[in-house]
Amino acid sequence: MPAGKELYTTKNFLKRTLKVAYPAGADQKIVLRTELDWEKDIEPSSVSSNGEVSTFEVSARHPFLYFKPCLYKAGKLHWAVGENQLLIMTEDDRRVCHPFFFGSEYGRFSKLLTFESKILKREHRLRVFLPPGYDENTLADYPVAFLQDGQNLFFPDEAFMGQDWGFDDTHSQLRSMGAVDDIILVGVYSGDRMEEYTRPGYKKYARSLVEELVPVAQSKLRVRNHRRFRSVWGSSLGGVVSFYTVWEHPETFGSAACMSSTFSFKDDLLERVLTEEPPDVGFYLDSGWPGDNYETTVGMAMALISRGWRVGHNLIHFAFPKATHSEADWGSRLHLPLQVLYGSVANYSRLKNPVLGDQARKTPALAGKR
């Protein structure tokens, strides 16, 4: 036991099971190793009939345990790539581990993708970020986030004034901590922002997301086929069009992350929230202060609450003193919406106590079912 671990010792042994999913293969098996003894194999207590899901029984005298799945293939031991993983002993076995053993611990980007939008009558430009292990562990499927202003998210040489959000770096750090689950990111490069991110132009833009981009993602990527696992993100006018898209198309998207949004500038979203039948969707709202759409963001949060949204349930709101209307500040606080929408604690809570009306499932898929 590592030095200092005694500080966290519990009175009784804590026990739980852990499911590990990995494609079946000839002359191979999955075992577990933990910090209790990194040299000792823990054999699975059961393996599914197709050989893809191994279940392990683990016990410890403290509330957490670091572990790694290991693969024996043709008699050779391979450790899972990446940081040691965190097993929380107070969590029951609902979230499945999808390890990988070969290749890089970092995700990868697609090349810049283009296709013609019949709705917008222009070319869409997209870049997709795939999480590490995507190509190897084909049993895993993922939530997907559609991100406005995709040119500002990943690479400084593409971003406004050379300042990108560092989206992939932030997610990678949180992932290594065990704080968030893997997601697929679709960066949607902007066209005419003033036209397509405001009324009435955002009607066609949102239709293009729903009718053109989502079907492409569903057909080309291993993304979960339910609105609860699709979100739309944006800042400034991108936050407005993200809010509109989710409000207008709750059958396709379950949530929006709206940062420093210019609500009420060339849109009627406040009025719609106050007067229309509320859709079953969730929102993350934030802003800086002063001069960063603080007042109108608070106004939108209050409007949502007046119509039945509850903070911590289907609404999160934050304000950041002295934060500016900039790519750097939006990137600096990405860790918050990532944990709200895709955090391991938040996801476990939603599995245990579904907070929205038609939660897709109470347990995750074990073998790539979508």
C-alpha cells in the first residue's frame, strides 16, 4: 500500500465488481492489476459468452483504488496504455471500462473534412477529434459534442488571433484524472457568423446540424444514437445558436453549453423561454464580469428557472469575475462544462437517478450497441 494511503483506511472492506470490455481474440485474456500488488494478476470472476466482457471482483480497505487492465496475448503481457485508472469503491458496477493496449495515449484529429450543405448552400468544414483507443477497442461507443467556431478549438494557427481553446488538451488532462469520460468532438467551422448564428439565419443553420451533420456522424462514427448523448457548444453568438438549436430541436439534442452568450441580440430566445412549452433539455450557462454578457446570461438563467428548470438538475450557471470575452478565457474554463456534461461523477449520477424524462438507458452498452 502506498505511503500515506493509511490516511484513507475504512473500518470494513469495501467490495465491488468491475466490467472490462475488449474485442475477443484467439489466445488472449484480460486480467486486472491494482496498486495493492502491481505484480499480481486478478483473474476475472466471469467472462461473457462471446469473450468480450470480463467481470472482476475487487476489495479494498480504502474508498479508491488505482488499477490497470492487462492483456495476455500469445503469452505476452501488455499493460493498458495511459495513466493508472481510478476505481471508486463506493460506485456500483454501471460504467464499463474500455481499455486499449497498443498505440498512442493521445486522441487523434481527422483531416479537415468538407461537404456541401444543400440547406445552407455552402460548403461545411469540419474537424473531428477521436479519443485514444478509438481504433483498437471497437466495443466502445461515445457521446458526441458539436462545437461552433471549430477553427478556434484545437490549433493556434487556425484560431482567431492565434489563441485556440486547447479543447483536446483539457479533455486529455481530465481523462487522465478519471474526471471525465471519453467523447467525440466535432468542430464545425463557422461561415457567416452574423448571419447563421442569429435570427432568422440560425433556423437554417440548426436544420443543417440536425438534418445533415448528425446523420453523417451517426453513419461514420461510433456515437451513441440518442439525443441525451448529443450536445451543442458555443461561445458568444455561438452560444446563442447552440441554445436555439437545442430549444428548437430537442428530439435531436439533449443539452447545450453556452458560454458568454449574447442573448437578446438579434434573437427572441428570452421571450420564447418565458412563453413556450418547455422542452426536456439541459443547459450549461456562463459568463465573465464585467462586459461579458453577464446580465443577459443571468436573465436567461432566471427565465429558465421561472419555467421549471432546476440548478444542479437540468441547469448549471456560473459567473467568473474579471473574465473577458476571449478565446483564452473560454478555454481556461472548459473543464467545468466538460465535467457537467461528461464528468464521471455526473454520468454516474444520471445512471443512478435519471434526471431527464426519456433517459436512453440506465446501464451502458457492453459491446458497442448503439
